Amino acid sequence: MERFTISLDESLASQFDDLIAARGYANRSEAVRDLIRSAIEGDRQRDTPAGYCVANLSYVFNHHERELAERLTGLQHQRHDLTVASMHSHLDHDNCMESVILKGPTADVRQFADALMAQRGVRHGKLNVVALLAAHHHAHSAQGEAHVHYRPAR
């Protein structure tokens, strides 16, 4: 068996202990093993990214965390091709929630979301993906060009 150490702030450790008690785990190690197994299985069940999607990426972060807000904005600018819009909400004096609407190749959207959620200081990240079907469309007028419309897959 391999051992490793993690550090948690007191509040998160207390909440984790409450979860352990509520679920009946004998100790923290078994609870962590189950959480890791669950995360690995969740990754296995993710469909092979294909096609296009629209997605909502939501996450909470402490805006006092050193340069975090700038890093998050920088990541969105780097993938401006995927970032449709974002909304920023102040939860309290320290914490903010952002919701970012993404659209593009599913593999790219998931890779971007994973990179953003992995930033130190980002908490409660969640990606909701909706697969899209592409339909080539004629021009709407003589001056227009043929283009693609995307609609949600059923």
C-alpha cells in the first residue's frame, strides 16, 4: 500500500469528517479511496469526446487568492474561440462564482474546463455538457453565405 499526505483547511476537514460519519466509513483513508475510485470511474464513463457541444462551466473561487482572477481571465482569453460569455457573481467579501458558457469541439471544451478547474484556488467546479448536431444551412439572402446551425442532440 502506498501512503501520501494531503493538507486540508480546518473547515474542509470538518466537513469531510461529517461526510465520513454520515456514510459510515471507518476512517478517512477508506473514504478517500472511495472518492478516488468514484472519480476514476466517472472519467471512464465519460463518452469519447466527439462532435460539438455547448456547455456551462461553473466554479467558485476566492478572489483574494494571489493572481487567480487574472489567471482565470487569461485562460478564457487564450480560448476565446470556445468562450461565448461569462457571468461573475460576488458571493461574499472573499468568494466569487463564475459561470462560463462554452461552445466548440467537445474534446476542446472538456480539456479547457479541466485546465480551468485544476487551477489552485478554484473550488466546486462543474461542467454541464450538451451535445450538438450540426446542420448545414443555406444562405438566408442573396448576400448571405451558407453556414452551419447547431442544435441540441435529442
